[in-house]
Amino acid sequence: MFSFCTDPDALGTVQWLACYLTTGKHMSFYLSFGTVLLLLAITAPTALAFGFAGAAAARSRLVPVSLLGRGYIAIVRGVPDIAFFLFFVIALDQIFEWTRHQVLCPDWDEPVRQGNDFIVCQAAKLPLGTAPQWVHETYGFLLAVLTFAIVFGAFAANVLFGAMRAVPRAQIETAEAYGMTRRQAFWRVLVPQMWIYAIPGLSNLWMVLIKATPLLFLLGVEDIVYWARELGSSKTPRFTDYPHGDWRMWYFLALLVFYLAFTRVSEIVLERLTVRLSRGQATAEGAAQRRAGA
């Protein structure tokens, strides 16, 4: 069967580009955009959960719990992100393998640490060497998600801790005067009101998280940056049916447009969320809404 893609002599510029942009590697490039969006969809709520737990711990009356929460916030915020990204992927992988090693290989009589090497029994390795490729990729992606969540959770904890302190103390005292317990006042009064104070900081953190997604490339995940470099670099006829020069500028320009469009959509959504959360609140936005409705 005749095909423009298999007959180079019949290819025009448009047909050549159509064939080039539909190769298997380009399909992986397009799917990698979904990988980035999936990372954000999973990491954002997970990091928020880490942040909420850290903020709640930091304001705890129990000194050990408070020190744990404050220490988590201070340590992660005080170290460059890239150091933690590279550290946690290795550390988490070794923790998981060590735990499996203790359960699956209790008769192992050699030390796990042998100089600079970390050696566990074959059954404890994650993932197993016999596992299909998609299992290896999924495991690496989940490690990356957990790493992002731990790091950005510390920043979210700092934002939420400040938002909790911004809620007027009189609100809590009034709730307790009406007979609410400390726990009830926390969940029914403090938590619902803190979000409006947290939104500006969380909005900035969301933008930073979006800009940090190219770090997936450094964590071994084949993301959009990986494929932009792979596909955009020079190709010769010896190694490909679609030779071209250095096109990395065009691929990274596509990434630039993608990130700008995505951040703009995020700004619109966050602005509407701010308006929604301001209803009935004692803030400038809430006062403006009350005046508009008067």
C-alpha cells in the first residue's frame, strides 16, 4: 500500500511534517503532557494534606508534636528544593526496599550497608527485575509524586499555619463560650475561615509547583522536558528516517506556550475561588461583595 510516510521522494513539506509529528516518539511526547498534568492532579491535594497535618502539628499544645511540625516546616524550607528532590527519591526507595528486606528475607546474614553500596535480597527489590516496563515507570512516577508532596507540603504547612493564626482569636473564644470544645472550634470555626487567608500563599505555591514539574526530568521520569531535548536535538539520516538540525528552540517554545497557557487558566480559576471564599468573610473582598449586594 502506498504511503507518503514510506516514500521519501513523494513527501512534500506538509506531508513530511505530518509524518514526522506522528512518530512513536512524538506520541510519547504528547502523552508526557498528560504525565505532567497527572503529577499536578495527584501532588496538589497530597501536598495540601501534608501541609495541613504539618500546620496542625505546629500549633499543637503538645510540645513534641509542635516541635515535629515546626521542624518539618523549617528543615524542608531551609534546604534547596533540588537537594531534597534528589535526596528523597533515593531515601524513599531505600526505605521501601529495606522494609521489604526485613519481612521477606529474615535469614539474610549480610549487612545491608556494604561500604557505599546498599544491598538487599532479590525479592525485596522495588520493582522486581522481572516486572514489565510500565511497572518500573509507575514506581518511579509515584516516588516523584511523594517527593514533590513532601517538599511542597512543608511550604503549604507554613502558609496554612499563618492562615490559622490570621483568623481572629475572638472567633475561637466566642465558639468556646457557646460550649464548643477545642476540637469543634477548630473544625467548625477556624478551618472554614482560614482558607481565605491561605489562598494568596497557596496560589503562589501552586504556580511554583507548576514551574517545578520540569524537575521530573532529573528524577528519571520521561516528561515533556526529556522529550523536548530528545526530539529537538540534531538528527542525522544514519539514525532516523526524519533527519533535521537542532530544533530544540521550537520544542521548548512549545513548552513555553503550554506553561503560560496553563498558568493563565490557573489564575482565572484561583481568582474565582478567592471570590467564592470571600463571601461573608471580614475581608476587603468580602466587604466589597456586601456593598455590591446592598
